Amino acid sequence: MSFLTKLAESSRARDSIVCVGLDPEPDLIPEMLGSGPQAALRFLRRVIRATSDYACAYKPNLAFYERYGSAAFDVLALTLQAIPGDIPVVLDAKRGDVPNTSAAYADALFDSFHADAVTVAPYLGMDSIAPFCLEGRYALVLARTSNPGAGDVQDLVVENRPLYEHVVERSVASFAADACGFVVGATYPEEARRIRELAPDRLFLMPGVGSQGGDVATAIRAALDARGGGVLPSASRSITYASSGADFETAAASAARALRDQANAARAAAVEHR
């Protein structure tokens, strides 16, 4: 099953367009769960169980697993096993290298860890992205990211236009809609609106709602496609670490449910006012 099909089915089943980040941060994991890799795994399994009725996708960021050194891949693999099989997984790896290295990255993430989609960096060009867009794979290309320093490079003017627009245009020209979408920060709705003009049929993964301050309603209004879809708002810390106490599971569930409801209301309102 393709990533987009799996995502659509998961979204319908849960009445949700929300992606939940699964990023183990040792200092934020409740002390009652212990410490080290086992604590991370206990925590993530319980967060998944608490939020799986409200999340249409999960997004583990590999950096937070790599902190655990030699145990990293075990924690990641066991976390992925805890995710219900009908919920797609976006591995937030931000890979991108010379073609043979990108091919190795893609094989590892899709074939060994069974990712449904992977985030990729476009700086090395389209041939660095191509291995992630082979048949049955899906790449989410970093276009305009959610961090405060995003504009340092992404807004550089090239041929009288910001660089991120060129990245989007070349990606759209190079890869089909069923193989490539974009990472578009919810913190930059005006840029999201422009990217939607350049990529009318693409999925936007929109991190930055929650702890980074992005407003989910504003982001959805800016990025919704002509069919009333094409957006996947993503939150990590505001859901997974909604509480640091013994109630962390119920707090995560409540936060995920609240974001799901906010996103659904924003999408319905945006469609109605078109």
C-alpha cells in the first residue's frame, strides 16, 4: 500500500489529520519510568497506546534515538513495532547525500525500518532525493522549515525569487505527486500559501504547531489544497510531554484529541468559506 493511500485510510478511520512526533528526550521522560533506553521505550509505548485513536500518522525523529548510542536502533525498532500497523510512519531523518549514499540511507529507512515516508534535505540536488522516491517510497522534501533560522538559507534570493521556491519547483518537476511532498513549517503561513500555489497536488507535512508556536488553524487555511486536504499538521512535545507526572498518558491523549479537533474544525471552516 502506498504512503498516501495508507495515510488517507488512517485519517478516515480516526477522523484525524494530525501527526504525532515520537521523540524520546531523557530529561523530559517521567522519572517514575526509570532512565536510559528502557525508560524511553516504556514511555513511547505508553504514549502510542494513549494517542493512537487520534493520530493518523507518527513521526519519530531519528536524532532523539541516536542519543542512546548502541541501543538506538533497538529502541527505534521496538517503538515502531508498537505502532498499530494501519498507521503510517514518517521517519524524520532529513537525509540527503551523493546518490550512492542516499541509496544506502533509503534502503536502511524503507527496507530495514519499514518507513512509509522519510524526510529528506534537498541541498545536494535532485539526484540525492531520487532514491527516496523510487516505486513504493515517499519523500517529504524540506521546503520552508519551522525553525526561526529557516530564512538564513531558504529565503536567499536566486533569480529574483527565494531559494525555497526553486526547491519546490524542481522537486515537483522531478518527482510525481505519489512519491514526493514537502515539509512546510506551520510557523510560516504566508510561505505555505505560496508553496501551495507552486505545488497544488502535494502533501504538506506541517511541523511547528504546539511548542514552536504555530497556529494550526492559520496553517491549515494557508496550505489546504483544492480538495480540502493535503495537510498533515505535526506536533511532538506539546503532546508527548503534555505532563511530566504519573498522568502523562491521559495528558497526551487529551492533547492529541484537542489538536485533532482543532485541526478538523479549521479544515471544515476553511472549506466552507471557499
